[in-house]
Amino acid sequence: MKKFFCKLQSGQSLVEIVLVIGLSAIILPALLTGLVSSRQGKAQQAQRTQAVYLLNETVDAVRSVREKGWASFATNGTFHPTNLGTSWALVTGSVVVNGLTQSVTIGDVNRDTNGAIVVSGGSLDPSSKKVNVDISWGQPYLSTVSATLYMTRYLNNNSFIQTTVADFNAGTKSGTMITNTAGGEVTLASTGKGDWCKPADRPIKELNLPKSGVANALTAIEGRAFVGTGDNAAGAAFVNITIGNNPPNPFIAGTYDPPPPPIKTNSVFGETNYAYLSTDNNSKEVIIISLTQYSDPPTNSKYLEVGSINLPGNINANNIYVTNNTAYILGSDKKLYVYDITTRAKNYGISDYSGIIGLSGNGKKVTVTGGYAYVATDATSNNFQIINIKDSTNLTISEQLTLGVGQAGVDVYVDTSSLTPSRAYFVTVVSSGKPDFFVIDISNPLISPSKIGVGYDTYTIKGMSPKGVTVVSSNNKPIAAIIVGTGGEEYQVINIQNIQGQNNESNPSWCGGLNVDTGINGVSSVLESDGDAYSYIVTGDVSTEFKIIEGGPGGSFGTSGDFTSSAFDAGYSTAFNRFDVSINRPSSTDVKFQVAVSSAVSGSCSDATFNFVGPDSSSSTFFTTSVTSGTQGFSFVVPPSINPGKCFKYKAFLSTTDPLSAPIFYDMTGNYSP
């Protein structure tokens, strides 16, 4: 038994030895591998630490080179930085530093129209570069740390902007105009060959009226002017003037000259088929004349009287306005009368008025629209009155206002093309040193009208005593008032809104005029359907009483025009990077741009030559967009081939196929780099 036990003990030791050898074969290689890997990991960690340090140093060096000068930095290729002692520089090619390969790769940047960086497509941005910095090593195994940077010419590019009326007025316009609807913008100019502020620049058409009466009454519609020459009872009571189109040559189509006793015509109102004379004839204060009933032109050039209105009592008719078969008459008894004239051509001596109301004084002018009559009286208080005429049997004074300082009213203009006019334009008799022209807010006839601003003094400024006023418009906006009278400068154009981009409603200012020494007794304006615009005047000149003055712009947009900006002077040679614009482009219109960069001659951009180009540096291409909804902003890259330069200009091209619609260019922001 003892022997057997000893043998068994020896066999057990053998098994243990075998197990130990087997386990060692498994464990020892793993331990050795881990030991080796641990030693290599420490080396890799050390390399990575050095690489990250070198990466940061390289990025700082690249930024330093960029900040020192764009030209020495912005070259595509592979480089490495070198320390020059006091600064860094980039040297072509990569370099190995302590076993680390240092590489700086510079490439182009493209942007879309919104300025965002894109991988493909878009336009080259000459003032941005993509920089890849790589630090790599091969031992213990191949590794890389890297950084990607987008760098511009400098930390903050400079910019300049054009957006105000003054900015745009410094540029050059051709077929465009500067408006002030939103602080300053460029749009297409209206048609019309003249300039309201320069009435003497276009030929003035003149016409001699028959007999020797003084022309004192005038109204007009497109193609016709209606004149009364009965101020001294020695002329034809009424003259119908037909006016040609392009050129606006006037000729007499016919007259009305009643048998004795002669009458004095105080005012004239004309329609296509009828004319109405307010007179001093006490049996028929209003005479109704047919312009078409028997012949046109009339037999023996004399028009037929077909009806009349007899005001009550022994009074005169001072003024008349007709609309919707209703006549509104100002009597010399300080009253406004309303008559139904539906049967105007079949009745004489219509005497039953449908409405009557007392006024503050003798009425001088009445204009009717939208259920209200706007009246100027010769009273010195409440000389401007608004009458509610919606119920002709119950006329009421809606509101009233005193204009001037102890000055009687003379004339009032209200745009009757609108049922809800927002402005009235009023003149009073002259009083030296005191305003006699006023712009009035009548946007709500139920709320007291109010003066806008300080008014305008025709006499103190140009020595004229007003006798009449009219207002001319462009694109449905009033732009100027024309005041006529006697003494001084008898024809004065007053800037009230949008002429030369200025809004002068609150402080009307003179912008042009004419001297007509014989005096001007009446004025009317016409905007023709083709966009031509004219003012007509009647004067004391016995040989050429009637005159046509061509104005402009008129009421429809021109088909095309352009605007060239003033030169921006950067002060030194620089790169112009991009320009941003805000535009409104309706579907029937277009607006596009070109740019030019130039070097100054003798240090001044005014002497530089500018060649305008589009995105491919060609004069035949344009920066444009197809977006046609509302106001939009767009960003365009300036072609790198035209840089650098000291001076910058842009040119906007506007066009439309709809005469009632035009694009609007609001502002431009330029971006450039030192």
C-alpha cells in the first residue's frame, strides 16, 4: 500500500507540471504582447501630444500669415510655416519636424446667392480660402491630426451701403427716378417728356382766343380745354379748345357767344357732351351748352344753348361743379345750391333746387367727390369747408378749417379721381410774410381737417398773388402743386412730394417757375392715358391768352431705365468681395445689376474709368434672379478678375412690360477687405 501511494503521488506532480506548462504557453505570450503594446502606446501618446501641439502652432502661424497680408497668403497649394524670427511665412511644400509631417493645404471657397458655402456649384468667393492643416506620423503606426479653417481677408471685412435719397441722388439716372416711399429707392420713371420743375425747357404752345375778352375761367379733360373769356363781357362767353396729341397743338373747335346783352362768365365746367357756364345773368345764372347735339364742329362754329338754371333771387353763380347728373353751384349769396340736371338738355330756367346750405362766405370754388363737397370761400375764418352732400335734401357742414391769417380763400384742389381723397390743396389771398398755400389732411372728412406743416408763402418768396392752384401726379401720387396768379413770378411749381426724391408735404418748397407778366387767371392740369402730362393756363396776354406747358413725368411707367451709382472710394487698393441688394420684382418686371472696379487716376475716383460687367467678367452678362415674390434680398460675388481696385460702382437695369407696374430697388451693401 505504501508503495502504491508513492507512485500515485509522482503521477500527480507530473500532471501539475503539464498544466503549468500549458497555462504558461497561453498566458506568457499575452503578457509579453501587452508589455510591448504598453511600451508602444506610450510612444504613440507622446507623438500625438507633440502632433496636437504642432497643429495648434501651425494654425496660429497660418492666421498670422493671413493677418499680415492677403496676397502672401491666398495662393492655392501645399505649404508649411517657417519662423522668420519676428513673423511667420508660408513655404511651398510640407516639412518633417521631429518625425511629424507638417502640411498646410489652401484651396478655393464657393458660395451660393445667399452667401452660404457650398461644396459644388455656386460662385467663387475671391476673399475666402479653405485651409486644411494636417500633422501626420508613421511610427509606431500611421496617424494624423488635422483642422479645417475658412479664412477671409481679415477678421472683419469692411462694408458700405447706399439706401437713402441722398445716396441715390448722387448717382446718375436714365429713365429712372428716386422716390421716398420707404426712405429712398430707385424705380422706373414715368413717361412724359418734360420736367415740372423746369417748365421753360419744353416749347410752350399758345393760342389766341376770339374777341377781346379777358380769359378768366378754365377747366380741362383729356384732349379738350374749356375756357371762359367773359371777365369784362367783351369776349366769347365760352371757347372749346381741342388739343392734339404729340404734339399737343391747340385749335378752337367752337364757341358760345350769346346775343346781347353780353354776359360775364365766372367759371366753366366741361364734360364730353356738355359745358356749363356760371354767369352774372340773373335769369339764367348757369347756362348749359351742348357740344354734340346738332353737329361737331357746331354750325358756324357756334355751340347751342340747350338749358339753364335760375338761382333764386338777384344773385350770380360764382362757380359750378357737375357730377352724376347733379350740379353744385356757389351763389353770390354765400350759399351752396344742389340741382338735379338729369333733363339738362330739355329744360330752361331749372329753378327747383334739391338742396341748399349757408357757407362762411361767398363761395370761390367747389369740388365734389365721395359724398362730400370741398369749398373755398372768401371768408377770413373757416374759409375751407367740407359739406356732407350724401343727402341732398339735408346738406350739413361736416368740418371746416381756417387757413391763413385773416386771408380770404381763393381756390381749392381735390383729386376727384378718388372717392376717398387724402389731401386738399388750398390757396388764399396774399398777405406778405404769411403763408398762402396749404396742404390739408382730409383723409377722414368726419374728423376735423388739419394743416400739414407750415405752408408756403408765394408772395414773400417770388412776389406772386395767387389766383388758382392745381396739382400734378406721377404714378397716382401727387408730386407738385402749380400756383398761378399776378405779380412776381406768376407760374410757380411747388414741390410737395417725390420730386427729386424729396417729401415736402410738411414744408412745401419752390422748384421752378415762369414769368408771365400779363398775369395768369386760371390753371388746370391733365394727365393723358398715354402718360403725357400738361398744365394749361389762361393769361392776360390778349394775343395768346391760352398756353400749354408740357410737364412730366406722367402716370405710367416707362418700359426701361437704368441707374448708375456714385463711385465708392475705399481709400486704398482693395478687393471688393460681394454686394447685397434688396429689391421688389413683380412678375411683369425685371431688375438686374453689373459692377465695376477701377483704380483711381490722380487719386480721385471721379477720374477713374469704369467698365461694368456681370458674374463672368463680361459686359454682356448680369447679376439677376428669377424670384418675383415681394421684397427679397440677394447676395452676389464680385468677379475676382476685376479686383483689386480703389473705386467701385454698380449699375441697376430696370424694366417692365406692364405700364402700371415697376420693380423697386431699395438698397445695396458692398463688402470689401483691407
